[in-house]
Amino acid sequence: MSAPANFDAPPQADTPVLAFLGAGLMARPMVERLLAAGHAVHVWNRSRDKLAPLVERGAVALATPREAAEAADVVLCCLLDAAAVEHVAFGDDGALSGNMGDASLGGGTRARVFVDHSSIRPDATRRLADRARREAGVEWIDAPVSGGIAGAAAGTLAVMCGGDPTAFGRIEPLVRAYAANVTLLGPAGAGQTAKLINQVLVAANIATIAEAVSLARAAGIDAGRLPAALAGGWADSKPLQVFVPRMVDGWDAPIGALSTMLKDVDTAMDLSRQAGSPLPMAALAQQLLRLMAARGHADDDPAVLARLYRPD
């Protein structure tokens, strides 16, 4: 079990200075874990008001990504999509903008590693990684995560990485502030590919769980007791334990958006065509997700798939 975050821990002199770009629902607990580990963290977010809780815990808020990165040893980000990542890294006042033109001249950020925790397309990641190396002299590690907000807060995320092994070795101890499992899978784009595989497995699992809940109800057993009954058996899984109660009892707030899962599965299907690797189960899950999105449930929790099988 991970130790609880200690927000009173002061920055340690021998630890790297970090820049973290983004302060959304996933990013905030990641930054909190870094602060608890004693790192000095410079933070930036487009909506500055979201930085206040992090500043209270010791982070330094700066006005632009470039300012946040200038004195950093490592730059990290967790953003919505590839366009946001590219703008924050390379745009006007971007984190790497001070290095642009001739990387050999120095200046800009002193960091030589950029860690992207966003979930974006593998081909976009490869393009950004190549640009970072050529134009800014910076190694790019794609590092999408799985485990949700609760996993980030508990320090139990799974992080799938792609990039240079030496650069990975530099950032792995830092990422372990909020991750229990950090794996390098190959060159740039490998982490994003692994995240798509993760989403294929999760989407197909949730779709099957919705069917199982429907069958339990139709057969007259208490579907809400399935997680306890199946715990430890071959049918057990984290999605089973999380989503059956949400499908049976509903939810107060979504733990993710159906549209986000659909976006990832769509990207996985694009990759499957490029690779010549069929994904028939994922294709079915994709269409079920799209059906529910078309019915107005794009912003709902993916557990909404169970409503496909209700008679009302």
C-alpha cells in the first residue's frame, strides 16, 4: 500500500526541479504526490484558478509554460489532446520554445526530458518526439496512464512509456511518486499504443459486464452481489468490481466519459487497420459505445452501457 501524501514535506536539495503543465482532474493528484515526495514543482495551467490548491501545498505557479520550464530539470504534462500538447510544448511561450531554432545553443529550459502523460495518437507522439529532439534537443517520453483519479491520489497508477531508455531511466523514479507500475515498452509511441490496447481491453470488458448484469437480472438473481460472488475467480477483474455496482445502483458522478472511451477505441481501430490486425470484439464495443453516444449519453459514465438491456 502506498504511503499517504505528506504535504508538509519540504523540497529536498538533491531532487530535480520539475515543471508540470496542466492541473486537471488527473494532473492535480499527480502534482500533489510529487510535492509530497519533496520535489520543487513549477506549475502552469490555462485556467489559473485551478492552481490555487497546488500553490497552497508548495507548488510555484508561473504565467506561461516557458516560464514554468525554464528552471526545470524535467518537464511533465497531462493535457486533453495532441493539439493542446503541441501548443504547450512548441507554441508561443511553450515549454520548449526557448530551445527552438538551434538546440546546440542552449538557453530555454535546462530540461532534456519532456514527459507527456496525455493520451494521444501514437503517430502524433512520434511526430512530436522527433520535433522535440531535432528542434529543441529534448528527449520525449510518452507516458499515458491507467488507474483513474483515485489511482493517481493513491500512487498506484500504471504508466506505459515509450522513448529513449536513458531518458526513461532519468524519469522513472520521479513518476513512481504517483505510479506503482512504470514500464518502458519501446521507442516513441509505444506507450500510447499500449494505452490503446488497455482501452480495447477495458471497453470490451465493460460491454460484456453490461450483458452479464442483464442476464443476472433476467435470470432472477441479485446482480449487485456478483462482484463478491466472483471475487478471486477467473471472471474477477477491476472493471467487474467497479462497474457492476455502478450499473446496478447508478452513480453520483462519472469516473470517466463514454465519449473519451469511444475516442480511444476509435483510435485503436485506426491502428488495427494500419497494422493489419483485426479487432472484432473491440469493433462491437465501439458500436455499442457509439450507439449510446448517439442517444445522448456521450458525457455519461461508461456504465451507462447497461441501459441498453433494460426494457424501459
